[in-house]
Amino acid sequence: MLGFIVLGFALLGLFLSCWTVLAAPNMALLTLGVGAPEVSPWLVVGNLIVIGLTLGGLRLNPLFGYALALAVLGLGFSAWPLVQLPTTATRFTEQMAKGLGPDYIAQVPASVRAGWRRNSYNLVENFLGLSTPTAVRITENIPFAPSLRLNLYQPPRPGTYPTVVVIYGGAWQRGGPAQNPELSRYLAARGYVVVAIDYRHAPAHRFPAQIEDVRLALAHIRTQADRYEVDPGRIALLGRSAGAHLAMLAGFDAVVPVQAVVSYYGPIDLTEGYNDPPNPDPINSRATLEAFLGGKPDQLPELYRRASPANYVTRPLPPTLLVYGGRDHIVELRFAQRLYERLQATGTTAVLLDIPWAEHAFDEVFAGPSNQLALYHTERFLAWALR
């Protein structure tokens, strides 16, 4: 009986660990594809425990030998993100210096640098969680349009601060400004006003309703700058997935000027994304885009063009940070690489950070290795751009 129990644990560990390298074929398994690399230290520990149990019983039951083989394989899968971490962290440091200048850190006041994370990855925090300070002022459900609300995160003390406008993801169809509050609290505790905004959802409201709502929110924030403690000359847009798409559109079209754009795995070229979807395609990209835009590219070519951030890269744009997963099967890395090249060609300050093991929505696990790396460099980018 003990042999069967250990074999069962070994199978479970291997099943969970294999999603650090396998692509999820559907939405039901996407959570595993996203989460497994981000909890890889836990999986490593689990596999090591199984290996320890098997070593004590190899002479007693052949099942322990099978369990050992499975656990060793699971250990290899689960350790893969951690093996890549040191070289990825070094590469990111080099990419930041290449994009922002070798002395970009020195351009940030020492008082600001004092509050930064010291390390791009901390194994203990991966187990215990990143601290998300509560000593900030939070006001929720502030109306800025008849059916739209925003959440306001302010530093502990009154003042006038650089501001980060956060736009949530959800395939343009779901979500709200209360999503992923950890980053908002984190930034507010470090001297930023964070405004998490809302927008209308497809398919009930199709593009361009969403970008119109983002512009409306930005205009509202500017009119309420004194009340919200916002410095209107120091505003950055930060979005995730569909929200990153809207952040890039709003930042690149210059209807309402901003000083920086941060895109976490945002769609870039919707026409090509429709014509050449990822494989596997867990969210059914074509159906998602049709719900958002109301049809196919051959039916609505101009709308697809207007809705694609890539088509606005024709002149120098605000400094842009692109953070994408190397294993993303919703917005593939190739789109970010092309956008990065086009931004550079226009003279735009740009940085591309591609996390080799990460899937779409990697930052849902706030303390995971992917988000720790992203947070470390996002904090530095924002400080350089706004401070």
C-alpha cells in the first residue's frame, strides 16, 4: 500500500511539474500552464520529498523504483525555471542598461532608490509571499462615467506624486479595477499614485468603446489632479493583456499625452494575431477578436488596423517597457520582438524583457519568479521615466 501511495505522489508531482514546459491546449489547463513555473520552488521541494521517500524503500518494493524515476523526471521539469533564473536576471540588467542608458539608475534620486527591491529574485519570498504594504490610502468605486468606476491608491502621506494608471486584462470581456491589487499597493507605498481604471466590455460594447473609456479616464484624472494628488506631467500607463493593448493604444496615439507605457503581454498586431493564431490556442483567439471587434479582418480591415498598436509606431513615442513570456500561447513573443524593433527604428526608448519560462498572465502569482523579475525592473523603469 505504501508503494502505491508514494507512486501516486510521484505521478502527481510529475503531472504538475510537466506544465513548466508543456503548452496548455485549453482554458481548463491554462491555469496549470501559468502557475506551474511560478510555484516551481514548491514543486522542487515536493519532488525531493518523494525522492527521499523512494530511496528508503527501493529494496522493499519495485514500485518505489518507478516512483523514483517519475520523481526525478518531475524534479528536472520543476527546476527548469530556476536553472534559467541567473542568466535571465543578468540579461535583463543588460537590456535595461542598453535601452535606458548605462547610467540610468544614477539619474534616479537616491531617496527613491532606497525603497527599491534589492534583488531581482528572492527564494524565501517565493515561499512566503511578497509583502504588499497596507499603509496606503485606498478609495474604491469612484465614478468617472455613468457606468464606470476607478480605484485610487495613494501614498501614506498627502502630496503630489507621479502616477501610474493601471488597466486590467480579461480578453476585453471581463474583469474590473479591483484585479491584481498587489502591484497597486506596492507602488503606492513607494511614492506613486496608482489609478486602476475600468472600461466597457465586449461583446456588448465593441471597439473603439474601450479606448474611448481609457481616454475618458485619463481626462478625468487630469481634471481631478489636485484631488487625487496626481502630477499631470508625470503619468505612465501600465496594462496587462487586453489592458496592455489599451495602454499601448492610448500611449501611442497621443490623443491624451503620457510619459511612459508598460505592457505586460499585451496584443500588438490584431490582424496577424487573427490570421496566424498560436498553436495551441487555449482561449480561441479568433473568437475573442471577433467578439471584440465585431467581425473578421477581411470584413473589417480598417477597424483591425486602428485597433493594432503596431500601426501607431511611425514616430518617436513615449518610453516603453515590454514584458512578455517566452512560452506565451495567447500573445506570442514574436509580436513583442517585432514591436521592439519598430520602436527602436523610430528612435523611441524601449526595453523588451522576455521571460523564457513564463506563460501569459504570469504575474497572477505575485511572488513567483517571473513577477519578481518583472517587478524589479518595472519599478526601475517607472522611476527613471517619471522621477
